[in-house]
Amino acid sequence: WGADWNGPITFNDRAWQGQMNQLYLINERILKEDQLSLGGRIDLLYGTDFLYTQAAGLDGFAPDDWASSRYYGLAMPQLYAEVGSQALNVKFGHFYTLIGYEVVPAIGNFFYTHAYTMQYGEPFTHTGVLGTWVPNDQLTIIGGITNGWDNWDVGLPTPGNPGPGKTSNAAFLGAVTFSSSDGSQALTIANSSGNEANGAVGAGGDLIGNRTVTSIVYTNEFTDKLTYVYQSDFGYAANAGVAYQTVGQQADSAYWYGANNYLFYNFTDYLIGGLRFEWF
């Protein structure tokens, strides 16, 4: 109380003062709908939210930090090219995650605040290759390889517990979306899994282990006015270190869970009300 920081809240983290969260620029070339074409996109974000959208080796962490002051800076959360059509394409570069329901760009969210599940339980960006296949209006399949959470090109540190595969941070990223024929319901299951530096062991190096998170998002438009969204996350990290261990969990492992519920009601074409209930 009385401090200028909103504690565990991340994106809108300043208290008792104004802040500009995002000044957002997008330059995009969209793929053609049904023929081979080239596309791509670059996003630039300036504001107080830059701190939470950085990637190691690109715009985040010294000496690569693009901060202009204590609270403000520039981030480039997306920089990718893609080839194909809207039905079948390959994307390579730096892009937003497939995990979760809430997103970094402010215009993509109903609420000004973010759920803790999104802030603390999910990656924001990845760098790698993703393939997308949309065989019909009811099914979308996405899959590819990245180099982990919020990372541009930084490799894993020398592990304190060397073992098979502990020096590789190649990770799977994928999602499947099922939609009803009338478009009123949709279910998306997404997963990210790969090695990360999950815990520290002091001077001996970092603990390297698998970090996996699976996200489920279900949307149901009950009527033209009422929409319900459910999102849940289940996360697991191996070799997280004793400091992260909780009673009842496997030694040196970390687990996290999130269950978010959203209810939106269109009072008019110009006025929408929303509720969010979260357990994390």
C-alpha cells in the first residue's frame, strides 16, 4: 500500500501514476487464400509492457535490452516470414505462442488486466518453424519446432546436471482446433514441451529439465448476446530445484494449474459486459 508498484500484477504494474502500456505497430503481408504466396509480419511494441514481451538474445536482458528509461522500452514480439496459402503454410521466425486464451496485444483482450494463468504460467513468444494446415472450416492443425520460451537465439547454460539431451533446447509447439459447423463452438488444445533452465544450483550452473504446458480453450456462443469461454493450463517442469518444491510434489519438480472462466454479454451492438473468474 502506498508503493508505486502493483505487486504481482505484471502488465499494468504501475500504481498511483499514469502509464502508456502499448504503442503498437504492425506491418504485415497476408497470404493469399487459395494459392501459393509469400507473407510475413513484424510487430513493434513501445511502452511499459515491453518488459514482459522480450525474448532472450533479441530485445531482452542486458546488453540487448531496448529500454529507453526505467519503465519504458521497445520490444519486437513478432518477426516472421511465411510461404503457402491460408489453408496450408509454413511460418519461420519469431512469433506469439499458441498457448492460452489471453494475448499480449491489448486489442486482443476484453479486460485491461490479465489472468495470472497467462502472466505466470505460459510463454509469450517463440522462435522457430510452424506449419499450419486447415483442411476444412471445422479443423485447424498447427505444429513445429521452437527453441523454447521467450527466446530468440540463446542456448542453454552449462548444466549442473549433465545428461542425455540436456544441452538441447529444441521444443515442440503445436495446437489443434475443432469448430462446430455453425461456428458457435470451438475447442483448441495446445502444447509446448522442451528443455529449459528451470532452476538454479548456484555456482555449479543451472538445472536443465523438461518444461511442458498444455492449454485447453473452449468457446461457446450460447446466443447472439451470451458467450462463455473456459481455459485451463497444466504445467510441469523437471529439475526445478529445491527452492521451487512444494509439499506433496515430486522432489525437484514444479507443477502449476490454471482454470479461467469468462462470460460476455452483448447489451447492445456497442456495449458489452464481461466477467472473469480464475483459479491459479
